[in-house]
Amino acid sequence: MFKLLLLDKDDDLRMLYRHELEAWGYTVVETDKPERILETIMEKMPDLIVIEADLGGWNGLDLFKYIRKQYETLPVILCSAYPHFKYGPKSLASDHLVFKGFDSDELKERIQMSLDGE
């Protein structure tokens, strides 16, 4: 069973994603503390991370780069509510980009692709 780490400032959306991901058979740990991301990764040892692109005072892309320096092969999926984010050159660095919302099928598909190494 794969373990996923969700990092999102929106409690409701994080809860929704957690319930759906657990229903799909994943173990889910979550946080809303970007400042502790490396500690959380070390403690929880996730197989994949889902990060919100806009974390208030934190930029999800910068956080992604920070994670990638320490964990080169750990898949990271960025989530954004902003369509322009998809076409930004920095967003191409992540493993996948998913638009936030209440339809989590795209997220599920990207998680499966990432865990399969695609």
C-alpha cells in the first residue's frame, strides 16, 4: 500500500482528498505546515507528495524545489486553482500538475502515473 502526503492550507479540500484517496486504497498523511515539510517527509516516509501551489506565505514551486534537493526521486504533484499556472515554465518542473477541485479523478490518475513511474 502506498503512502501519500498531502500539503494544503484548505482543511476542507485536504479532508475531501484524504477520504477519497483512502477509499482508493492509499494511506494518507496530511499537513498544513510547509515550514516542516522535510521533517514530515523524514517522519512519515511517503511514496508521493501532493502540494498546493499557493500556500499563503509559501510558494509551492519553491517548496517543490526544496524537496527535490533532498529527495531527488520522490514524486511530487502540484495542485493549483489557477489555470495560468499550468503554462508557467516553473510548473513544468514538478512531476504533474493538477487543478484543485471537488472532482479528484484527475488527481487519482496523476498519482497512479507517478507511482508507476510515468
